[in-house]
Amino acid sequence: MVGAFGWGLLAASSLVIGGALAYLKWEFPPRLIGFIMAFGAGVLISAIAFDLVQEAVDTTDHDWVAYVGIFAGCAVFAIGNWRIERMGGGKRKDAAGAQAEGSAEGIVLGSVLDGIPESLVIGLTLAQGGGLGVAYFAAVFISNLPEAIGSSAGLRKAHWSARSVLAMWAGIAVASGGASLLGYAFFDTASDAAVAFVLTFAAGAILTMLADTMMPEAFKDASRSAAVGVATTLGFATAFLIHTVS
């Protein structure tokens, strides 16, 4: 169980790294932020397809479970994100500083909402005895970097101190470790159908997060849709390469 917490914490530690990078003396150009956010989105899309949905389908003979899980994850994230927007956290990934109009509580809760589904899967994977999927772990770690860089760049422009931003990411990393531990504890003896449901629930939530918050910011910052398309494809191909060689 300690290992589950540690792996979840380690996967989310790239949030702290990304936050620190955003507070270096030199600033990331908006187009570069959009490019790296699109790359991270491509990485997660690959993980959704090959490490979550495909694994879920292979786990159970009841394909309907996968559909229920996907739409349940989508609904939970969409409703949660709607509530976060009303609390002032809707611009949490904006790299231009629009977070200044939001609330600190909303931004923090929104960032937690974004990361919890990914971490649950890490604990679930360990609980099933198959070991941690290298490709999925790499996808989560890599995708967290551009997300944290983009969000932290905006928080910096919104006059958040480096200490406050790094404390937020550190707290979210700990919460992610807790979510991984939760996934391990609750699904240690879970049925195949339950495992498939959780995998696709996470897939639906992450995919909705990408469409609702990450990709729109990538298009806005990168300015050119072609750059976003190339970056997303590169991210997808990178994660797929890790998946095939692991």
C-alpha cells in the first residue's frame, strides 16, 4: 500500500517540476506553452486508448461496462468542472493570467479534479498484481509537465507567488498519492467488471478534461491550429512508442 502512494506521488511530482520551471527568470512564449500543452494532451489520448479503454475491454467479456464507465466518468467530470467554474476556477489552465479573476479555492479544487482520475488508475493497476504499467505512468508524468507549466505561467501573471504555486502543486501531488492508495485499497479484490468500469471511468473523465480545459488553452496559446495538431500527434506517438516497447 505504501508503494501505491509512492507511485501516485511520483507520477504527480512533475506538477511541482512544471510549476518551478514556470517561475524561472525567463518566460515561456505563449506559442511554446500551447505547443507543449497540446503534446501533453496527445500523450494522454494515447494512454486513454491503449492503457485504459483497451485494457478494460480485455479485462471483461461485458463490453457494455466500458460504455457505462466512459459516460459516467464524462458526466462526473463535466458536472464537477461546471461547479468549479462557478467557484472561480474555470480559467485554471489559462497561461495569460486570467486566473486573476478567479478564486484560489476554485483553482486548487479544479486542479485536484483534473488529476484524481489518473492517480486512481495507478493504484488500481498495482492492486491487480500486474505491476505498474510503464507506458501509463510515463503518460501521466509527461502530461503533467506542460499542464503545470501552462497553469503556473498564468498564475505567475496573476501575481501568485512562487511559494503559493509550488505549495499548491505539492498538495495536489500528495492528494494524487492518496488517490492512488485509495485505488489500491478499494480494488484489491475487485471483480473484472469493477476493474473495467474504473478504467473506463477514468478514461471518460480524462478525455472530457482534455476537451473542456486543456485543448482549448492549447489552441488559444499556440495561435496556429497546425502547430497544435502536430504537437498532439507527436505526444500521441511518443506515448504509443513507450507502450509498444514496455
